[in-house]
Amino acid sequence: MQTMRGHNLIISLFFLIFFVSGSSAMAKNTFRARKPCRRLVFYFHDIIYNGKNSKNATAAIVGAPAWGNTTILGGQNHFGDLVVFDDPITLDNNLHSTPVGRAQGFYIYDKKDIFTAWLGFSFVFNSTEHKGSINFAGADPLMNKTRDISVVGGTGDFFMARGIATLMTDAFEGEVYFRLRVDIKLYECW
């Protein structure tokens, strides 16, 4: 009886090792690089309200720390400022090009010691080429040349889209205007 239990234990351990090694080998294959099912490039243009440009402004500070105000970005790294925006999206880097949609959302300057923000926004399209929206969220370490944020969903032509958007600051003028190049790579397309 004892030898039978010992034999069963050895067989069980053999199968356990076999299945664990087989599942770990299979896991290596599931993380291979995939090509995007769709790739898009857009530019969005942010003109922050500075107390003098209300007719042209597409963004405004709606929250500021006690030492700041809602007209001028606070401090060296703008820590604590909350900005909402409704920016035009274009196919090229010209602010005066015909918009294909709007970038709508917010960014929060979230670090005291480093110039960085956290973004939550949507591209809402109103062109004949694209209908619907793409939703984005993530940290934006502004001092890096390129930054990746998550594509977390979408509607219309971009229903349930998932992927990565690579941001690059294409131009800026002081603390009033900046332009981002957004290279979108979708890996889940429906």
C-alpha cells in the first residue's frame, strides 16, 4: 500500500512539472510583438487662457492650489493646477487648418519637483472621414521627447479601441500655446 502511494505521488509530481513547464513555455509565445490594426496621426492645439486672450483660448485653469490663481499657471512646475480643454484637432501642424474634431478633457500638473501632468481626454471627431471618439488616459512626463499614454476605448468608428498614443510636443510658445503630435497605434479594432 505504501509503495502504491509513493508511486502515485511520483506520477502526480511528474504530471505537475510537465504541465507547469508546458504552460510557462506557452506563456512566452503569447507576448510577441503585434502590428497595429490601425494607425493615425493628429495634431492638437492648446491655447490656454491667460487673462487677455478669451476669444482665442481653448483651455482654462479651473483649479489651482492656494498659492496659485486661475489665470496664470502656478509655480515652476505648475503643481496643483487643473486645466480643462476643448482644442481643435488637425491632420497637419497648422493651427489654421480645418479641424477634423476636438480634443476634450483635462490635465492635472501632479508633481512638485518634476514638470509632469496626468491626462484624461477624448478625440471627438466631426469629419466625413471619421465618426465617433477615441479615449485616452495616462501620465505625461512633459520633459521627455516622446511619451506614451493608453488608448482606453472609443465609440463609432473606434468602438472599443485599445492601444497606445505616442505624444510629442511639436511646438510651444511660453505658457500660452502648445501643439502636440499624437501618433495613435490601435491594437484592438472592431
